Amino acid sequence: MTGSRLPSAVVTDLDGTLIFDGGAISPKNREALVRLGELEVPRIVATGRSRYSLEHTLPEDAPVDYVIYSSGLAWIDWSTREQTILGQLEPGEVDLLARVWRRLRLSFMIHAPAPDNHHMVYERGVRETPDFARRLAHYERFATDVKEAGAFPAPASQGLAIVDREVADSTFEVVCAALPGLSTIRTTSPLDGESTWIEVFPEHVSKSLTSMRLMDELGIDPDHAVVIGNDYNDEDLLAAFPTAFVVAEAPGDLRDRHRIVGSARDDGFAEAVAIVLSESS
């Protein structure tokens, strides 16, 4: 951020950035959010969580203005709970995605359209990871085997496969090449902290693109926005804005490219806010 002016907005990842290990917003991070509100700086959370998961994590009185969920699939005005859904995978895209997962012999899930995208249909492949089974157990009430369902949701919100870290880079490259018209992201599993989740969304759906679209609708100058993240699913967001921070737990290549603040456990979000407010004074 350049010049002595307040940020036009602050966009933050949720898990591992604003909150630690699925817990509550810490007192220091809450104070930082409240201070931004007092200064009339829009506060935007951008998370990979579905709306269902989000509303079981972020309290109703959280001092935020907008929440982008499912990695950019939709946003919510947090004060009114009105939402804007930006896209879906069409039936032909779902069929193509399933063929790609099967060719790679991966276990995968196809999620129902938003806002009900916590519901999913899954297919087990040869290369199933323990983390895939762990996620199935976590969403047992909402997960149906494709053999029982008869078909995948179509249209759908997203597809997800889980791979071991050792093959994550090569598998991600293959999936991106096979699905050039879709938005493919990866993130470290929030369940085991080791595996890689590869997620496929409709074209033009990502944290950065949805943040830009929301800012455009609100009349916010993106050149003076500040973003804070922690993992590869924030990579496009961090790269899209001139002022970007990562918390100390971020992967090394992200730390090499962006300003580093303290860990999520140690209120790195509040530290980033303090830095930008100090630099704007």
C-alpha cells in the first residue's frame, strides 16, 4: 500500500489466518476487526468453507461486512445474510470432471449447487487416501455413494479430490491441463494438515476474482486493498493485490513472495492490521 491513506478494504482468509484450528476469533483479532469498522474500512472474509460450514464456524455477531465462501462461489452480506451466487458447473463439465478423476484413479466428490454444497455424491477410486475417508466420515450425513445416488449432481458447485502431498504438484498440473476452462485450486487439508485437496470450480470463480467483483459493486478501489492469507488456496488472492501478508505458517514459497506476520495462533491478522494502520497514519 502506498501513500498515507487507509486501506480501501481488508480481505482475510478464515481458517489458519483469522481463526486458529477451527476456534473462535481471538480477542486481539476481534479488536482489529472492530477498529477497522470504526474507521469505515470494509472487512471481507474469503473462505473455502461452504455456507453450511461457515455458519457453524463464524458467529452471527462477527464484526465483518461480507463473507466470500466456497473459494469465491458466492458471497454473503453478513449483516443481512443476503447472498449472491456466481456460478455452477454445468452437466457437461461435471461429466468431464468425473472422467478426469477416474482416469487418474482418484476418489472424488461432486458437490450440490450452492448454498446446499455441503451435500455431495462420491466415488471411490484406487488411489484413495486416509484423508478422503476422514472427510467422508466428517460429512457422513450429507455424503452419498454414486452407486446409491445413480448420478452426480448436475449442475454442481464443485468437484474435490484428495491426494498425498508427494504427488500433489504433478497431479495438480495434470488436472489443470485437462480442465483449462475451469478454475482449479489446491489447498492443504484442514483435517490432517498434510494431504492436498484439489478443488475444481466454475470458470471465473476464485477468491481473487470474486473479491474484485465484490469491490467493483461496492465502489472500492482494489489498488488500496489489503489481503491476508495462509495457504495455496489464497495464492491467487495474494497475487492479485499490491499489499499482501501471509501468516508465519504459510508454505515457504508464499512466505518468499509476501510480507510475513505472526502465526494465526499469535494473532497474525491483528499484527497485519496494525502495520497497515500505522503505515497509513
